[in-house]
Amino acid sequence: MKILNRLFHFDERGAKLSNEIIGGIITFIAMCYILPVNASILSSPAMGMDSAGVFAMTAIVSCIVTLIMGLVANYPIALSAGMGLNAYLAFTLSSNLGFTSWQQKMIIVTISGIVFFFFSLTPVRKIIIESIPKDLKNIISAALGVFIAFVGLKGSGIIVSDESTLVSLGSFLDPGMLIAFICLLVCFFLMMTKRKMLSSLAIPISILLAAILGIITSSILISNGGLVNENGWMYTSDNLSKLQMNLPIAPWHSKDLSWGASGVEKVFFFGLATDSYSLSDFGKDLTLVFKTPASYIAIFSLCFVNLFDTTATLLAVGESTGIIDENGKMKNYRRAVLADASGALICGPLGTSTVTSFVESNVGVSVGAKTGLSACITALLFLLSAFIYPVFSIFTAGSVTSSALICVGAMIFVSHLKDLNWKDPVIGFTAFATVLFALLTYSISDGIGLGLIIYVVMMFACKRYKEVKTPIYCVTGFFLLAFLLQAVLPVITNKAT
């Protein structure tokens, strides 16, 4: 006990060993959904990584960075792959920007991680954060929430593409869509219950329910010949054949699944350990990334989104744990920043998307976790999960992960918009524009950029331009330049060829 007190300052924070252990376990339960969700997103056709490999490396990286947070910063904060950042990586950095392989995208993640790490060691990060009004920070986070929710709606089949209206409601004949919708209702119901513990576990419960219903449904369809595995599972029924197959498949029906950290070599250090990708290929991809103007836009966007995501979470959890002093400043700020910046630094080479602090850490805090020991418990559970992928494989289907994506997005959206100064029309219109553009362009960075431009224009119209600090003008100017380059460079390139 003396060792724990020396390492984690139990007496100073009034912590109890039992609360720290329970808090660590519950925090893992509340956020372990990110492992299959991240694997699902990064293994989607838009990205193309190996699902099992991403799952294992996400768990291992989450373990490493959460240990750093627990041992170095002594905060009960767990870290894992950021939901908005992985969606940006998979769906925004698409082939129409010049990136055709997942290796190219992960090189961009690695470069942005290096930039973000060294950027975090300077006062610049703090200067930018402090220069941005609280309302703008909330608007950006709300746009992130909407984007995450839309990814969940689309992946589950609740929302589908439509030639006439662009999007429409999916078919309730689709078993996966029906299960996703039912479990979404269950999740929202549990979130609104007055029992705090039940409410905090709404997402894990809805995911588990979707997995059970999905396995039962898919097993019945497989036994009846309604589902066959021909280069991927697909429906055989005429009514379902045109629908997206988003049901979970039980491990005993998928013979290619294996225990242990399988598939790691396919994603570790850009897949250089495999025969399909060589150092020569890496050199070509690296050259392409530096030659492509969109790379610099992507690097800036990843750093920018990560900047707000990690800082907002650190402050939110800090308020709950009492590690923010009476002046609103966080104790051991540099150590906490070092921990989350380390996640951005190592995630790319190790084969997963940018790791960030998770607001679900508040679940552990709510049961009494006050020190980094809680984070260390969560980290060890992450490590254990890396070796049992077949257990988690059922949680990678769109019908299973959708409730988590939609509800997390909803929580982010609601929690950040409720405190906006709606009496200020500039703030109201900026919020509307940022959220709308992030959703309709299917790009978080485009939504943020257009929202900032509109904000600055309106502040000039109101003759309130002196209220806008210099870093905001700099960031807005960068986005203007980025949009101009995106429009002009393809035309110049086509003329040159």
C-alpha cells in the first residue's frame, strides 16, 4: 500500500484501492467498444486494413498510452483510437484526394503525429487553445459528434444512399438494419434512465444486445441457406440480396479467425513485414505523400481536430476528478499533454489511427477513481483483449457498432451545444453552418474550415473583428488557402499532363 501511495498519491487525493480497481474495470467496459468499432472502420473498403491486425494493435497502443497517462500524469484517464479521427482517416482521405492505399494514409497519420507531438511540447498548443472562444470549441466538437453519428447510421443501413434524394431511410426488411434500430432505441432508453450506473453502461449493453441478436439471426440464416460465404458473407434471398450485409457472424462459422494477436504483421509499420509491401513501395508512397498538396491539408486537419478532441477531454475529466485548480488550470498539464501526444506519435507506425483521451473515463471517476492506478487497470485489460480477437470479432459488424457510434456522436453533440451562447446570432449561425457542412460534405475538416470562414466574415460584418484573436485569423487563412489549392491544383495538374 505504501508503494501505491508513493506512486499514485492515494492519501493526497483521498483514493481507495477498491474504487480504483472497480473504476478501471468499469472504464474498460464502457469504452472497449472502440476496439471492434475502430477495426470495422479501418478495415472498411474505404481504408482496406486487416481487421484483426487493427483490433490487436489498437488494443496494444491503447494499453501503452493509457499506462503512460496513469504512471506519468497520474490521471484516471484512459486513451484509445479517437472516433472522429479514425472516421476522418478512412472516409475523408479518399482516393479522390490522391491517396489510393491505406499505407499512404497511415504515413500521413505518422507525419501528423510527429508534428503534433513536438507541437504539444511548445507553448503554441496552449496559445491556440486559449485564443479560441469557448463557443467555437463547442461548435467544433458538436460537428465532430454529428459526423460520428452519421458514420454509424450509414454503416448500419439505417441511412442508405439514394439516387433521387442522396440519402434515405433503409429497409426494415434488412435484419441488420432492424437490429441496429432496435438496439439504438434501447441505448437511448438506458441513457435516459435515472439509475446512474445503468445509464453509464447504456452503450456496452446495447452493443452486447445487438451482438446476441445478430449472431442468432445470422446463424439461423446460415443454417437455412439464407447467408453464404462466397468471397465475403452475402444474402441469397431476393428481398435481401441488394442490401448491405451488416450482421455479425459467430466465430465458429468463420474458420479464418485465430486466437492471439493475429494479423499484426499486416498492419505493423505499414505492412513491411509482409511480402505484399516492400521498402521500395514505402519509398514511393512516402514520395507521393510529400508531393501531394492534399497531404499538408490532411496533416493540418488531423493535428487541428486532435488538438480540440484531446484538450476538451482532459479538461472535462479534470473537472470531475478535482485535478483542475480554482483558477481553471490543470495540475501536471505538461505530463498529461505528453501522454496524449505520445499516442499521436506512435499510433501510425504501430498500425492504428490517432489515439486520444476518452470522455468515457468519467464512468470510472463516477464510482470513485481518482488516481492513475485506475488507468493502469484499464490498460492491462486492453492488453488482454489484444489476444482474444475471435471473442470481439462479432462486435465489428455495422449493426452492432452503430448504436455506439450514434449515441457517442449524440452525447458529444448535445454536451457541447447546450452551453452555447445562442443569444449571439454569430455563434448560432456559425454552429448551424459548421455542423451542416461537416455532415453534408462528409468531412470534419471541411465543416470546420467553412464554419471558421463564415464566423470571421460575420464578425467583420458586425464590426466585432477586434474580438477575433490573431491565431484564429491564421487558422482561417490556412483553410482559405487549402480550399483554393484543392480547387486549382487538379486543374493545373490536368493541364500539365
